[in-house]
Amino acid sequence: MTEGNFVDYVKIHLTSGKGGQGSTHLRREKFVAKGGPDGGDGGRGGHIIIRGNTNLWTLVHYKFKRHFKAGHGGHGGKQTSTGANGEDVILEVPLGTVVRDTETNAIIFEITEEGEEKIVLKGGKGGLGNSHFKSSTNQTPRYAQPGLPGQEKQVILELKVLADVGLVGFPNAGKSTLLSVVTSAKPKIADYEFTTLKPNLGIVKHRDFQSFVMADIPGIIEGAAEGKGLGHYFLRHIERNATLLFLIPADSKDISKEYEILLDELRRYNPELLDKQRLLAISKSDLLDEELMEMMRTELNKDFKEIPYLFISSVAQLGIQELKDKLWTMLNG
């Protein structure tokens, strides 16, 4: 999937169908001169429904078409026949999609299961036919109800990537390179910050034909929780990950400080993110010799007593299998 096709945020305009009008028909048959009212009810207007689909990974199909209108209900007929219901509009979205109201920014609902259907806008109710209004004092009512109008709303579809492992780190920490090595994904890789502007997903193949999904998320900068840089556009993707893999390069000036900054950004955005499992990977470890690595290990043992860590190098394939084994154990332990 190319970066331009990964669409994770769209605004769409929705209109449900209006209800059909009730009938004012009066029964007329041979030998029944005055049969009385037999007008049927109008059909309901079409709903706007959102359905989860596991075969979708992005909202790109809503990139160019953003207006959706359901069908109107049919009018009531004679012999108390009800009008046809308006045609529903079903919008299919990837799992992990959040539907928000554009005016209040409130979450209307979330889609997290295959085939899960939820109505965003209900169609208008059909009007009652004149057969409902007959009485002993009014035996031939010549009026019926009009159908109720449909609803109109603008909503935001916001995709939060569903992945087992989310890569967390500063720009240029080597996240895209790691993803390209452990999966078949082909993210854009270059020697400058913010090469990755959209999340990339890849399937990590493990032993015995087992696999899990890893997401490369654009790099965090200080102030991201307040929306600085790419801000909320990527932090929301971390919410769906079961395990967070923190990636800090071996040539970093202070690994502990960088880790604390990353952790603080997650805490400020959503404190619940700190409840997730965490693993620290020191990337670009091919730059270290045995002596430097041992010195670094001594420091890390002091600072990271509760969080497991390991040294890796995507280029030199150092510690990659160990990393996959550790992640698999964390995900399935």
C-alpha cells in the first residue's frame, strides 16, 4: 500500500431517506359502493448504516466520494398496503474506525468487529394511511399523515490502526527500517526526520507459521500530546496496540531521558497507554563494540529494572530473531 492511499481521517456528509406518505384511498368494488377507507401506511426512509469489514485497512474509498444519501420510503397504497422501505446505504469501514460528530467532536460509536453494523442516521418514519383514522363519527376520513423527513449530519470517520505491536520512537530512530526487515512492508526510508507521515502496517512471520501485525507510526516529538508536529494524527493509532515497542538508537545522547520523554508524551495524551506492555529496543547497535555494549548494559540495568530491553540492528540483522521471540511471548503470554 502506498503512503498516499493510507487515508485514516475523512469527513463525510450523510442524509437519511424521508418516510413515504400515507394513502387516502377509499375502497371501491363491485357491489360495495362505499367500502370505507383502506389507505396503507408509507414506508420508512432508508437508514445510513456503518459496517465493519476485516478486508479493509484504510478509508481511501471515501477520499473522493463524501456525500451519501439513502432512498426515500414509498407511498402507501390501496387495500392497506404499506409502501416500500427506502434503500439503506451501508458504508463499510476497517475495524478500529471511530465515528465522531463534527460539531461536538463527541464519539458516536466505534466499529471493532467483523460484520458489526450500527445505524448513524435513521430514516424518517412513514406516514399513517387514512384507515387508521376511521371512527364511528368519521367513517370516511379523506386525510393521511405525510412521512417524517430524513436526518442530515456531517460525521468524521477516524481510523485507529488495529495492530499487535506499535513502534514508538523519535523521528529517524529506525522504525521504518525495522519494519522493512521483519515484514514484507515497503515503507519509505530516508536519512531525514519525518520520512514516515502515515502509519505503515506489516505482518511479522514467526516460527511455525505464526504471525502478528506490527505498525510503524510517525515519530513522536516533544509537545505531540498538545498536537505539536503530527500530534494527535498519529498518537491515536497507539491506542489500539497491545504492546508498545520503544525504539531508541544506540547513538542517542541519553537513552533514559529519551525514553522518559516518549513515555511522558503518551501519559499526557492518554494515561491508559501506560498500562500496555512495553519493550525497549536499542536500534543501530551495529555501531557499538562489545566493550561499549557492556558499559551501556550496566547503565540500562540501573534505569530499566521493570522494562525489558534488548540490542538490535536492522541492517546487520543483530537480535532480530530474539526481538520477534520476545514480542511473541509478550503477546501470547
